[in-house]
Amino acid sequence: MQASNRKNIKTLSSASTASDTATTDDHGTKGKIQVQAREPESSTRILLGVVTVSLLAIPICYILSHVTQMENSFYVFLCGVVICTSVAPLTYHLLIKRILHVKRETYFYVFTIFSFTAMVDLLLALTIDNYSSACHFYLEQGEVYLKTSHGLFINYWDGTVHYTLYLIMLYCILKKQTNKKFYRFLSLFWCGSILNSMIVLLGGAAAGQFGTHIKPSYLLNIPYAMFPLIFVIRRFRARTDFINQRQQKRGNKTYTIPKSLISRPLDIFFIAYLLFAIIFAIYRVLHVLRSPMMTQSVYYEYEPYMLNASGFPLIQLITYAFYFVPYYCSTINALLFYNQQSSKFQWLPDWTMVHAGAAAQAQFSYLFSSLHSPTLFPDSSWSAVPSQYRFIIVGLNSILAIVPQLLAFRICGGVKDQEFY
């Protein structure tokens, strides 16, 4: 009798233990489901918070436009430093204080600050185009050289394209996707775009007609050249880890590499384009440098903007000749011989995305600057592309903007980048 009672007690206790375990498992499963459901909601909420912080730039600029101290260039610079450095702690305390993997990511703060200043740049562009009055004080006592057609479209690009890229990259950081191919190539596109804009902006401001009007706010551009440069170096140093990760995911799958260039008509097209781009870049830089052999050239009539006194077209065309042309030559070599030893050209996908970003930004700013000058700040040295040549000039510059994007898709799209790993 006692033995049977003991058996009943053991049976009841084991049943209760099993039910407790099942209940615990149910609670654990439900908790995981709730966490998974909460994660995208939290990421979206934080991203909306970043957008809200960036939009604070609008009322701040309008308020500063009525502050009398903004008539002093040093106070404008000091105010810019204080406001920009305040964005990071504001974002930390309001949005990401309890998210460990985000608050340790330096570039989350960098992209947040840059998204804030991108809104400022959009306001600057609207002010230059006479659609707003928020940033007149900054154009007078901050960065005077922005009162040009090139400054206008650099700001438009930053306030739209760069702003969108910042939000996408911030979302990738929130979702822990910084080791993914999408984030890597998108961030390299951004690096190329912003580095080109900084080279032209800083170089043109120093070399052009506004070189004697540079004020302390010129120094505010240094972080926008420094952080992308550090970022792209870090990406390049991590290339081996990225390639190993891609190869592990590929597993035993094999990809057939074409043996002959004849069997790759698309690559033949890109090689022909790169040869054209080399010749055209050298041809234009000889014009912009006013080489004696080009004195009688009729091309000055086709593209008069290249001689604009702002200095921006000068630096942009020099950038094409001294930075883009070496990439063109290296890429031709890679497309010709990568099937013989692909491991020699592992750099190509990364550099192709950097070039795609640089070419897109360069051609947007250069082409539209040659077609439109802000009426609020007339420039006596600016002259429009003659109507009879507009189709040719727009076509040539559009090719220089569009084909690099197609080349990036050819080399980096899908699993095509693995041909070079």
C-alpha cells in the first residue's frame, strides 16, 4: 500500500514537473516571438526618431536667421560646432541609450549628425534658389562659395541622396546587418559620392574666385572628408573577412568563369566605354587647364561652364583626370584578364562601388551646374550651354553618370562579385 502511494506521488510530481517545463517552454517561445515582433517596431521607431532629430534643423536655422550674433563669421562657426556636436548625445539619450550594439557603433552617431546637416544643406539649396530665407546668414558669414551653381547642386545632392543613404545605413545598423553585402556596397557608394563632393568643394573654394573669402566655417567640412575616408579604409581592410564569409555561404557551389573576352560582349562594351572615358577626361582637363594646344578649340563653345571662375569645374575635371582615369585603366585590365587569375582583382567590386558613387555625384553637380545658375546670386562668369549644343553636352555627361552605375551592377549585382573572389 505504501509502495503504491509512493508511485502515485512520483507520478504526480513528474507530471507537474513536465507541465511546469512545458509552461516555461511556452513562455520562452512566446517571449522570443514577442521580442522578434518588437525588434522591427523598435528599429522603425528609432529611425523615425532620427528623422525627427534631423528635421529640427529647419526651426533651428530659422531661429538663427533672426539672431544678431550670426552677423559675425566666428559666431556662425562656433554655433555650427555646438549644434552638430549636440546631435550625438541627444540621439543617445532619447533613442539608443539601452541598445548595446547600437550605442557602441561610432558611425551610428556619425550618420545621425550627417543626416541633420543634410537637412541644413537642403535648406541652404532652397535659400540659394530663393525658395527659402532660412540660411542667408550662413551664406554671408559661413560658406560664401556655396552661392554658386555648383554649391547649389552639391547641397541638393546632399540633402536628398545622401540623406536617403544615411537613413538606409542607420536602419542596417539597427538591424545588425552591417556585415551584409548590401550594407557594404551601399556604404562604399556613399563614400565615393561624399569624398568626390568634398574634394571638389574644398578644392574649388580654395582655388576659385572665393579663395579670398574663406571663413572659419570652411573647417566644418573637415569631418565630412575625414570620416568617410576612415570608413572606406576600414571597409577595405575588412575585405578579406567579407570574402571569406561570402565563400563560406557559397559552400560547394561553383561558378563558371568565361574563358574568352569574345564570349563576354557586355564586358567588351564596358571596356569601350572606359577607353572613351579616358580620352574624354584627358581632353577636357587639357581644356580646363587652358593648354596652349587647345587655344583654338571649338569645345569651349560647347561647354563654357568649364571655365567658370568659381573653381569647382576646374577641380572636378582635374579629379576625373587624376583619380578616375587610373581607375579606368585598372578596370580595363581587370575585365580583360580576371578570368585568368581572379584573385588578383578582388579589389574591383569595392572600387567599382566607390567609383559609381563618385561618378553619380560628380555628374549630377557638374551637369546641372552648367544648365542652371541661381538668380538670387548672379555670377558674371557663368554662361549657359548654348541651346544648339545642349543635346550633345547633356548626352555626354549623362553617359558618364549612367554607365558607371551599369558597370557597378555588372560587377557587384547578385552573385557576380564572386567572379573576382
